[in-house]
Amino acid sequence: MEGHKKRLRDLTAANRRRATEIDKLAKSADLQQPEQLNAAVKGLLLELYNSIVDIGEHRGHPRTPNKAIYEAYRSFFEPIRALSQLPSGNFLSARMALYLASAFIHEHALDKRFRKSTVQVTSAVLYEFCIDLDDALLEPLRKIWAASNRCEEFNWVFTEYPVQPWSVDQNYTYDENKAELAQALSPDDIAALNFKGRQFRCAVPSDDPDWKLYTGPMPQLGDQDTERLLWEQIESDGPIREQLEYRSVDQSQSEEDWYTIDVLRRSRQFLFDARQISQPALFSQKRGLLKKALLRAEIPLEIQLEVFQHLEQPRRHPFLYSLDISSAYAPFPRTGELCLPCAARTAGAQNGDHWKFTCPQESMYVWNLALRMFHVFHRDTAKTWWLCKYASNCPGHHANSSWRAEGYPDFRHLIEAHARNHNPSFRTLVSAGLGPVQDIRFYSQEEDKERYDRLFSGGKPFEDAIKEREMNGGLGGLMDCMLHQRALVGAFRGPNGSGHTTAEAQWALGKNLVEQARGEDAIRELHSWPGACEWC
């Protein structure tokens, strides 16, 4: 055990030294020749990569406390953030955060077994580290996007970030390509090493499928699976899509359940949003370049028009097109720390309970994936949580209970007002694509089944579109999903009967499972029409 703990302490100390070295290099960058600077940066990247490989590979010791392992992983945040000071620093910082995520997802030193009866509480530290890791990646991604004039596609994120630096052959030899990949200073360096993201093979369903590499355009988030092909994935997109596994056991340890954490959930959604926003802008740029090329080549006007007719204009996302995602995807607020205004108040001061329970450090924050914003919750008593109607503009320390959100239909108006505050183009949930579909109930079960197959059970390339539909609330829309805590994915009513199908609600992301469940329950309590709602 002492050997493992010493190894962790050494890693932590090395990361502090490395952060200092990066700071010094950044301050002298303007004084160095490009070749000299690049060599120094590559050397630091290789050192950091090798340390990430080291912590990810080590199987630890059963008696090493989880706290010591988490502290060692957290020590990487300092040098990773320091990299952002260098030329192309946000690119370097994001890539090292992805390597750290890859190592953490596949690590073996942490005890990730929890007692079944208390798993939501005891797994909190694991979830909270994943949130911090996600925020560490989001920080440079947001800066890259802000500087890109809304044109960055982040293709370099969607690839492998291997933390096993050997080739899987008889000798397990050191793979120089993987080490070289870790030292990439630009997306072009990655492309030159031929590291790609996931690809797919497809085939028409038959007894003997003829599999072919799919080379067409990847489905967009609004697309539906109408062809019903067979799909097979080749390679992967790396840690941005990967999940971490943990398990719970009962007291006798005879039964166990497995769970997964979407480690980089907000970062992945941010990247999907960036792609949807950038595609129309990039299309306009490419169309302009093509127009200039056709004019230079003196192509006749009628042929030019025919060429342009074959160009498919990307769809403009009704909610995202005017949203400043670099601002919207703020990090999770820190809570549980010392509040100086609270500490300065005297005992027995007026409105003491309201002030205390609504303190920002005592509040709870749940991220709404569909609206790209935080909901704020305060306690109204020692145990009861309520949604704050001021959302991310909440100053905290309220003097009375006027901050409490009310139930439906005021809830819809409140949610739309919150969305409007950080998205100038937002009008209503329906106009933003977050409302119910026009025909929720179909006349027959067969029609409903055909719709479900198109929208919610497509092949592998359509999984992002399916997850977005579920995240947005399914057929019933976001508000229906939030108030009922489920996504409606099928419904029919006809002469031969009626029924509906649901999926797990996907709109909320809390700092841990306890806070997420409290937030979801607090919003479900706002449903003020029990007995009158057709779905209850």
C-alpha cells in the first residue's frame, strides 16, 4: 500500500513541477525560435502523456483509499490548464484532458463497488469527479469555439486517445505512433498519423449480408432511419463517447448491478451543438468559394445554377442558431464552501432561515441538457427542495418565499422566460423544436410501431438523433417530460385499444445522482393537474 501511495504522491508532485515549467515556457515563448519552442512543448506533452499512462495503468492496492487516487487524478488539472497559455494552447489543453478522461474511464485502482442500499450517496464522489473532468475539457473547447467565428467542427476530438502505448503483438512493443500522436501540435499533425474516428459498415438485411464500408454523409441529428439497414461499427470516437462502469452489491454480496456514467456528457453535447451551428456557416463559405471558382472558369450561368441546385443547404437548428454556446456551457457552480455574507450575519438576524436555505453555497444546480442552462433549487425547509424562479440569474439569500416557482401552466411560461434570457431568438418551446409533436396519438398500434422504429430505434449511426429526441422529451415535448419524469416515445388510441410507450427521462444532469433526483422530483411536484392530465 505504501508503495502505491508514494507513487501517487510522486505523480502529484511531478504535476506541480510540470505546471511551473509550462508557466515558464509560456512566458518565454515569444523569445524562442519556432523549432525550439515546438520541441520544448512536445517534450512537456510527452512527459504529461506518460504520467497519464502511468496512473491509468496502475492497478493500485486494495488498502489505498479512493481519496488519495482522486487527488492524484485531480493534480493533472493544473498542468492541463497551464497548457492553454502556449501557442495553440487550448487545443493542447483539450487533448490532454481527453487523454486523462481515457485513462480514468479504463483505470483499475479505484474501488468502484458500492453498497446497493446507499449507492446514490456513496457514488457521489465518482460522479462529481466526472463533472469536474467534463468541465476541464469544456473550458478549452469553449475558448476554441469563441475564437472560431462559429466555424469549428472539432473533428479532432472524435478519435482514439490511446493510453496503452504499446502495440498488441507478440512482444507488446512500444508504439511510437501513439507517443507521436500525444505530441500533436495541430489537427493536421493528427491527420498525418492517420488516426480516425469511428466508421461504419452497412448491409441490406438478408441471410447472408453483403457488408460494405459506408462512405456517404453521416446522418444529422434530425434525420430518421427509413432504410432500416444493418450497421456495424468500426473503430471508435474515443473517450468523448465512452462510459465508465461501476457496480453496486447487496449486503451478502451475492447480487450485483452494473451502472454506467457518461463521463464527458456536456462536452459531447457542446460538440454536437457546435457542429449543428457551424454547418450552415461552413456551407455558405464553401458555396462562395465554389461560385468564385465557377466564375473564374467561365462556366455558363445555366450550368452554374444547375450545380447549385444539387447542393443541399444544411438545416438551421431552431434553438441553437443564435445561442452563444461558449457562454451557455458555464462550469457547474461550486457549492459547500464558506459564504462570507452568511458568516458575517449575527445569530437571530431577520429572515434567518430564508437567508440560510437560499444561500448560493447551500443551493443545488441541475443542468438542463435540452435548454443548455442551469436550474437553481433552494430548500424551503430543512428537507424540501423547490425550483427557484430566477434560474441562473438567482442572487441567492432571498428574504422570503417569493422565489418559489409555481405549477403548470405558469411553469411553461417560467421555463420559456428562462430560455429567452440566454437565447435571444427563443420564443416558445414549440417554435424551438422542444414542444409536442402535432399528432401524439396515432390511430393504430401498427402506425405507432412504424413511427417508433423510425424515430427511436434506428441503426448505430442514428443513435445521436435518437438520444437528442429523448433528451428533448420525445413525442410529448420537454415540459411533458420534465413534469412526468419520462419521455413519451409511442402512443395510440383506436377501436382495437390504446396504449403508450415511455423511455427514461434524459433532460437532467446533476452533480451527482442525489442532487439530480432531488431536482427532478422538485419539478415533478410542480405538476398541479393530478387527475386532470390525460397521461397521469
